[in-house]
Amino acid sequence: MKNLRLHKNLLHQLILTYLKRDFKIKINLKDEYLLEKNLVSGKYIIVPTFSHYIDSNIELRLSLYNVFQHINHTITTISDLRKEIYALKTR
């Protein structure tokens, strides 16, 4: 999604919603990932920069990694992002 950087708050909300659903926790993810532009495609992708806290919790780390991969490969528009958040909140 090329405009991902413009909608970082929505992206952050989606990631937090996954964590709340899967782990019933709310944590500060400020330093746990970066948005970087892929040099080949020009698309912004989520790159994990996990802290020791995340690295030491294998389930949490794998879950976040899977969420990042899901977003990187399936969320292509802002509409997709909003739909995903809505679907998670209504389950």
C-alpha cells in the first residue's frame, strides 16, 4: 500500500486490535516496527524491530510477525485497512 505512511494511525490501530483479540493485552508498539519503502515495488512495508520484551515472548513475537506479514501481503488499500479493523472489532 503506497499510502501506508499517511495512514500510520489506522495501521497501528489494526495491529493493536489483533493483539487485544489474541492476547487480551495492550502494549506500546512504538519501537516494535518501522514502515520502510521497498526499493523495487515502491510499496511501504512493515519491518519488525522487536525489542527484548517481544523477542523474549515467542508467542507474541510470532503473532506480531504473522500480523505484519498479513498486512504486507493482503492490505492493499486504505479501504482494506478500515474493513479489516471493523471486522476484527465486530467478531
